Amino acid sequence: MVRVRFAPSPTGYLHLGGARTAIFNWLFARHHGGRFILRIEDTDRSRSTQESIQEILEAMRWLGLDWDEGPYRQTERMEIYRREVQKLLEEGKAYYCYCTPEELEERRKKALEEGRMPKYDGRCRERRGPREGVNPVVRLKVDQEGETVIQDLIKGEVVYPNSQLDDFILLRSDGTPTYNFVVVVDDALMGITHVIRGDDHLNNTPKQIQLYRALGYEPPRFAHVPMILGPDRARLSKRHGATSVLAYREDGYLPEALFNFLVRLGWSHGDQEIFSREELIRYFSLEHVGKSPAVYNPDKLLWLNAHYIKTGDTQRLARLLTPFLSKEGLIQEGEEPDPDWLCRVVETLKERARTLKEMAQMAAFYFREPQGYDPKGEKKFLKPQVLPYLEGLVQELEALEDFSEGEIEEAFNRVIARFNIKLKHLAQPCRVALTGKTVSPGIYEIISVMGKEKALSRLKKAIQHVRKKERSEALSH
Ligand code: GLU
């Protein structure tokens, strides 16, 4: 039975790299009908925070990454770690080291000066009894002969000469355990079969394998996933994407778009780009995770998000849109526009909005009058010649009982026929009058969704505006 884990350190947000690791583990578990375990690696008490834990859990829920066990917290497992250290000490596989940080630093400097690799020289291995006034650390007796071979499921065979390793610390002098120690104890005791994680941990793996052996546990299989690079092929930075997963929610991305995007950063299935969750579960395998780093492409994320908005369920989009409307100041906070009406609004915008934020901005004209007209649009379309057309339209619309798209279209057709003009000669002035802009969704739909009252009042306002302009121009000549 496959058992995998996601093991974030709660020292900040869940960022894109972490989320992708979580997704790969989750998909691997779901594909194999295994278990996905969540473990919070919070032994670094000075950097771990409760807010960070909450943030990580919320981001995982938002992405739909449900876990089968946990969240375990390492700070609640201290007894277990102490017991395991005790076992190693008793078996002579670990020892107390009384070298002080100052002494270690001095030796490190000397090694560098002499061109040697700085590493702990093992001098406390044979030491008997404590040293006055020094709190010891506990170190593992590492086998420095031969080599450690990792059969990595992504990288292939990776060989480390053990001479590069030193007797690394298991317990610090304040008694807290180190990452390399607890990660092995937990993975072993939690029965983890596959460790799937970022390749920034590859260098830790030979140490961890030695520790498995010392503890008498079978090491799991390892799969080290290459980094995500920024568009400039440097490390992914805050500027592009190292930000939190939840920041993408704030910016109006849908979780399924970000999920799809992250999976494709490193994994592929032919040249398919868009995957349902079921397809991902069916197709996911570590064999198709690439060996080289993936490059973050924000345009692709936008493209995917646009796709999921376009094809998304309108009622759900309307619900998700509401907070963005209030952020844009279009409704009061906590206010709920009529759901059926909001669905109609969304229907007119989902074809073109790439994010929910964009959709809210595009929806502005449904909620408030144009705050001034687009200057080019006004110059081109709101001029005295169009007054009769707009007045004709007002008359026609006023007479409508049924304010449906179909009826509105027929009203337009009557005006067009009466003045013998083309649709654009009426539609463009009308669009500027209603939305302030020269581009909008289809004119009949927006009029219908806007409703009779708003549409007529804005048309009349525009008519007055043109008349006033005409008068003041006449006066100045
Ligand atoms: N807590 C470690 C991290 O966040 C997990 C490393 C691992 O997966 O072993 O980087």
C-alpha cells in the first residue's frame, strides 16, 4: 500500500513549489489508491508559527488536497524522538559531543585555510564522560567508507561518496531534534513508502539513508522533483510566483486552474495541457516527471484560468465573484446581489474575463453609471448626428413590456430600418452611453441584464450630454 506524505515547515506561506510537491504526493496516493499524510514539521520553534499552519491548511483545502491522516505535528512527538535517540546511544550508534560552537568554528576555518573540506572530525566518538559546563549535542556515527547509492525515481541513480559525510547532529545542545533526524524517524514510523519532495533535499538523502540503517528501518523510495524556475530562468522569486498560493485566490484565480498549472510544471502527458482532476489521478506517474527544472510562465496560468472561467459553472462563478465585487467597491461588504441576476451578469462576462478580479472590473457598469465616457469613444460616437437614433431607441425600449434580448434586438432593428443605418451606427453610441466604453459584451445582452430602468436613464443622460455639448459648441462659434 502506497503511503506518501507532505511535510511542510510552518515558517511562512505555502508557496508554489510547496504546493506542487503536495499535489504530486496527493496525485500519487490517489492514483495508487494509497494514503496521503500531512505532517507539520514544526520542530524549529523559533521560526514556526500557528498562522503559518493555518495558512498552509487553508491553501491545501482551497486546492482540494484532502489528507487521509494528520495533520501530525512534530512538536507533539518529542517523546518518540527521545526514545529513538536513546536507542541509538545505547547501541553505540550515536554519541554525545561536547565540542563548543567556538571550537568547531575554529576547526572549520583551519580546514578551509588548509584546503580541506570542513567537516566534524569525530573527536568525541571515543570520549568517556561529560565535560564541565558544556551541554552536549548528539551525533550519529556515520559510516564514512564506501558510497551511498540512491535509486531516485526521477533522477535515476545518484552516487555519493560517504567520505563527504560527517557525524551530523541528531539533537541540538538545547535538546531539540534536527530535521534530518525527525524526518527519518517519522517517515519510518508512519510507514512512508515513497518520499516525493523538492530536489533541494537531495543532498540530505545520503545522511538520511545512513540513519535508516542505524535505526534498523528500511528506507523508502525517493523521488526528487526539480525546482521551479522563474521566467528569467533564475530561482523563482517573489516577483514572479514565489508568493503564497492564497495570493492567487486573492488575485481571482480558480483553484482548478492553479492545480492544473502546477501539475504541468514538471509533469507531462503527451502534449495535453488541460486536465480534469479525474484524468490527472488516472494518468499521474513519476516516470513522466521531467529531470530538468520547470519554468514558471504566468501567461499560461492566465490562459488556463480563462479556460476554467469560460467553461465553469455559472452559479459557482457568481458565488466566487461576490467578494471581488465588494473589493471593487461595487457592492457593500456582505451584500449579496440577487443570485439569478448575478448569474446573468456572469454569463455575459465569462467568455472574456481571465480572472475573477478582471470579471468584477468588467462588471462595474452593471452596478454603477459610467464615471465619464472613454474620450475617444465619446468623440467618435457621442456626436449630434446620433441623437435621433438614440432618441428613437429610447422610444422603442420604453414601449417594451418584455425586456428580453430577443425583444431588444427587434427594437434595434426597427430603429435601424427607420433611419436606414447599419447596426454599428446605433450599437456603438449606445454602448458608450451605457458602459462608458467602446468594448463590452453583446449590446442586447447587456441591455437586457442591466434592465429597463438603468438602460433608459443612461441613454437619456447621454442624450442630454450630447445636447449640452452641442449648445456650448454653438455658443463658442
Ligand atoms: N519540512 C521539510 C521542508 O519543508 C520537508 C522536507 C522533506 O520532505 O523531507 O522542506
